[in-house]
Amino acid sequence: MADTLRIGTRDSKLAVWQASQVKDKLEQLGYACTLVFVKSPADRDLTTPLYQFGGTGIFTKVLDDALLQNEVDLAVHSLKDYPTLAPEGIIMAAVMERGPHEDVLVFKDRPTLKDKQQTIATGSIRRTAQWKNRYPNHTITGLRGNVQTRLQKLEDNNWHGAIFARAGLFRVNLLPENHQVLDWMIPAPAQGVIGIACRQDHELLKQVLTQLNHKTTELTSLVERSFLRTLEGGCSAPIGALAWVEGSTLYFKGGLFAPDGSQRILVDKKVNISEASGIGIAAAHEVLERGGSEIMQNIKNA
């Protein structure tokens, strides 16, 4: 293994924070590390909606390429952005303990949302679909950029609010007081989870990274991402999933939505933790059988 581990990361403030957490943990274990910064096409183009970049992997492919070309030794990701199947030659070797999983609404004035015309900003079709399902009279406007840029756009525009991942704002100390936790909104699969990828053949590094792996987060992320994979969704499909463990029980809730919010199919499960690994797949099949196949086909044909 190299004398200094090269940690690949995007260069946004949030991505650097996440990579620095991994760097600190590895240095505590006695390994020298350095950060290597890369930019994805979606980092350079802040106007095109994310779903138009062609599904999952828009923020991660450039880091995969850096791994495969031996430009970095490991790469740090927001796991919610990473495809459910890694490219050949790459493995998600560890996940860190999950941070906050919720979405939040950041607003200018305390909102009275019901039955009122309002404009809400988000670049996520998952958030858009769930918001329109709950508030069909509201207008949704697109929002791209890093956390700081999106907060500034909210300040500069005549919008009532904008939706963010709570973890992203919290981690860079930018969670404003004027926010509301959207406990009814189902988060993206693995939202709030930091994933660490490396090359499949880097046996020694895989053993090292195992020391950073959080077992409960690994299980809940696996369940959520298997739900997503079975529905064949990605950034272009409004799919939410959340799994959590209480004692010896794993709880799961998932949802598939029509992009315009006109339809939703929700599923809730609970199983003994010893039987949890297949629950995401089973939940996805239930959604498909209850009309999800038609929703997914309409999304693919759009």
C-alpha cells in the first residue's frame, strides 16, 4: 500500500467535509492521507436539471474513473448519489455511521402551506413529486448548485422556500434557524450516508477500510438501495426509501411517485433484523404489483 493514501473527492464544501471525515479517521489509524479534487460535468454545469444528465452516477463517474486509472486510492461519496451497482473493478468498501436522513424546507417567512399558492425550489424530482402530491396548488421551480449557492438563490429570488437534505446543511454548519423538518417526506435511499469506494483488487486497503464500516448503516443502506435497484430507478425516478433499526427489528418505508405528484404507492414493512437483507427487494415487488410498473413505464416513456 502507498505511503500516502490518495482520497478522491469533489471540491464542494460538503464533499470536502465528508472526505475530511474519512481522512481524519484513517489518520487516527496511523495512515498518512491527502485529498485529490475532481470535478464532474454536473459540477461545471449548474443550469441543466440533474435528471437530464442521464440518471445516477452524474457526480460519481469521474471519481470511478480516477480510481480505475490509479489516480486515487479511495473515493468518498454521498452514498445517495452513487449507483446501486458499482462499475466492474470497484467496490463500496465501507459506509460511515449515518447522519441526519431528513429533508428540510428552508423558508423566508414561517410558511402556512395548506391550500395557498406558493413557489418552492428544488432540483430533485423525488422532492418535487412528493411536494406536489401533498401541495398540488404549489409551483415548483428548479434549483441547482452547491449548498451555499442554493441558499443564496433562495435569498435572491421571490420564492417562499427551498428543500434541502438536512445532513448537507448540518455538516457544513449552514442549517438556518428558519427551517422546518419534513418528517412526512421519504428521503432518498441512503440519504445522510457517506460511502467509501476503492478498487476491488486492493485487498490491503479493503481490510483497512473495514475498520471504518458501520454495520447498522451498512444494513439499512443495503435495504434502501436494493428497493431502488429493484424498481430500476435513479435520479430520473421519484423514489424514496428509509430503513431503521430498533432493537432486533428493522423497519422500512418506501414510496414510488408519479413525477407530477398525481400518484403515489407507499409500502411499510418490519422484520426481524436477521431476515432484513431481502426486505427492500420484497417491498419493491409489492410496489410494482400495486401499479408501480405502470408508473415506471410512463417515466421511461416520457
